[in-house]
Amino acid sequence: MKPFENIDHWTEKHRLTGIDSLRILLGGILIWKGIAFGSNQYDIPVVTDNGPFDFLSLTLAQYIVIAHLAGGFLILIGLVTRIAILFQIPILVGAVIYTPTAGSHSFYANETLAVFVSLLLIAFLFYGSGAFSADEYLRRHPNG
């Protein structure tokens, strides 16, 4: 029984590393997409002007950039992860719905990436920040 106890102890100690790595990857992808969307002036009209949001195209474009940059950074470091994810979900739902009809000039031209990021967002909405996060650090060190 001793080997199984050692394995169980090791897995409990190391099981969250992979999941936290996925959270960090997710934050990095969102930051990358925010930078790409904000720096490519040709993507903004394609995404916003051809959709049902014509009257809010500039506001929508700014929301996408700010939500991806700020939310991606918060997800990356693991600070208020669930709240940051709530601001990401409407963007990715729109990307999954809108991408098949947008063609190759879409911001999320790869529908697979949009679906993958959406699934990760939903998973981390339930899972939370994880063990290697700013939230966990603040929980363990409440006085500073």
C-alpha cells in the first residue's frame, strides 16, 4: 500500500499544474487576439459592420479589444478569473455563431480556435483560478 500512498500524495500535489498551464495559455490567447484585433484596422469593420450590431460597431470593437486585453491578463495571472471570463463569453459566443458566415476575413477565422477558447472559458468558469494564481496567493496571505 505504500507505493499507492506515495502516488496519491504526488498526484494531489501536482495535479493542478497542467490545469493552471491551460489557464495561462487561455489568458495568453485572449491577449494575443486582443492585440491582433486592435492592431488590424481591417478586421474591425468586417466583424462589426456586417453583423446585427451596426449601430454599436465602434463600441463593440472597443469592448472586444478591452475585454480581451484586460480579461486575458486577469485570466493569465489568475485574479478574479470567473468575473473576467463572464466578460469574455459573449464575445466568444458571437465568434462561434458569426465565424462560419464571415469567411476568411473574420477576426476568429479559425472556428476551431473560437470553439476551443469557448470550451476553456466554460471549464474555467466552473473550475476557477486554480492553485497557482493570484487569487490563491491572496487567499493564503490575507495581510499582504
